Amino acid sequence: MISREDVDHAAMLARLGLTEAEKQLLQTQLSSILEYMQALSQVDTSGIPPTAQVIPLRNVFRADEPATSLSVEDVLSNAPDREDDFFRFPPVFE
């Protein structure tokens, strides 16, 4: 079973402000997860080849083909502020 100190440490690392009831619930849930993982580690997987992906991968991207782009005027037509042919933004760093 996961200790209360482990729950407090994990909550601190994740910057979670948990109530006592939430900490108790999290301790129970994390303990259940770890028990399940222990049960899975006992399964014989010697006949299963190591894989990085369990389903076949396929490319879902379209072909990269050159096309005409918008003109500078079309791109900047709705810009709230511009300077010449560029978007103008307030400074991020002073």
C-alpha cells in the first residue's frame, strides 16, 4: 500500500492543494493501481515479441504539395496593428 507520505510528496510535486478526504481517496486509488500493476507483472509474456506499437501505424498526413499562398495584403487585412508588411505586437520584454 502506498504511504501517506508518498501521497503528500506526489501532491506537492504536482502542486495540488488536496483536502484530507482527497488525500485519503488518492492513497486508496494509487494503492489499487499499484496492486493491479503487480498482478500484471506476473503474467507470462515470454511468447510475445517486444513491440513499441501494438497497432499498425499509417501516415494520416496529406502529401506536401506546393500551392499558391495568400498575398501580404490578404494576410494583413484583419491585423489589429501592422507596421509595413508585418504584424505589430506589443513588446514582450521591456
